Amino acid sequence: MWWFGMYMARTGRDKADFMDSEKIKEKVAEYYTQKVEEWGPTPQGVDWNSRESHEIRIEQLLKVCDRPGFFSLNDLGCGYGALYGYMAERGYDFEYHGYDLSQSMIEKAQSLYGEKGNCRFSQSDVLEKADYTTACGIFNVKMDVDSSEWQRYVLEVLEKIDRASGKGFAFNILTRYSDPEYMKDNLYYADPSFYFDYCKNNFSKHVALLHDYPLYEFSILVRKDT
């Protein structure tokens, strides 16, 4: 990982100081499996407050692929496939591949959309090549992972997303500008400027930071074909 040496130099930490990514992914899979088994294929089942807020998030991320014509899309952290449902209802011309670490999530997604001809799901985070990739909410819940370890994990995932995305990608994270009284220790609140700068310097010259919608988060859009 070309960026990891730079990251360790900046933080003054050694590779041995960080939790293994596989252990983090096991925690993530366990967390979301518990959620979907408790709530089923609903916004609460992927740890969102409501369908309305979830659709606001989707609207921001899909701005990265708002051009006419057919495109392929990776949905990393697809949950029960809500993004596919949203896009299908609105008549997008697309091919969709959803990925999730939780087997229970993938089973719910398959039961809802598995018969669709332009849709498939994988219990994996190994992305195939696509025009675009979206990652909605997968960086928010750090559980008991140290924030610096979680940031390193986020950057590792972004590198993977970048490699798999031919035309661009988009992701969101809770913002550090959230009201302090509502912030929780198990959530990751990021500096929007850091991720804008990182994407600008490492992935593309064409990066947008969206922080003007009514949720305590921001979205980053990275375009490669502008």
C-alpha cells in the first residue's frame, strides 16, 4: 500500500501499532448482522434513522454519476440493497453489484432483488471493476476501534475503491462539525477538509465536498473523467 508509509510517517506510529484490517472487518460484519437480524430490511436494519434521511444520503452520492446513459455501479456496504431499489424506481440505466461483509445482509438483498437481471450481490469487499463505486455509511460506526486506527482503515478502503472505479466514486462520513451533545463514542466523526485534501492529492483533481444538506455528515465525490 503506497500510502501507508506516508501515513505512518505522519502519525509517528509503526505498522504493529495498528489493528489488523481483517479484525476490523469481522467487527463490522458482526455489528451489521446484529442490526439486520433485529430490524430486518429497513433503514434501522442498516443503522439509519429513517427512509427519508437515507434517501437524502443516496441523492448526494448519486451526483457522482448524474450523466445520461448506461453505467455500471459498485455499492460497497450495500446492506439489503436499498440503493438498487432507489435507482430502479427512478429509471436509471445501470448495472449494479452490491457488496457487504454481512452474510445476513446479502441474504436479505438476494431475497428482495436477486431475480433482477441487472443486479447481483456478493458477501465480499473485493470489488470488480465498474464505472462508479458508492460507499454509504460504512465509515461511520467505528465501535471500540481507536479513531486513528479507524482512519487508517478508511484510507485503505478508499484506495481499494479508487482502483475499482473507472469514472469516479463517492462516499460519506459523519462530520466533526456535529453538535457535541449528540456525538457518540462509538461513531467516527471526520474532518471534511482532511478527506477532501487526501482525495484531491491522491485520486483525482476533480473532487467535490458536499456539506450543505440537512444531516450531520458530508459527502465526497471523486470524478476521473471530467
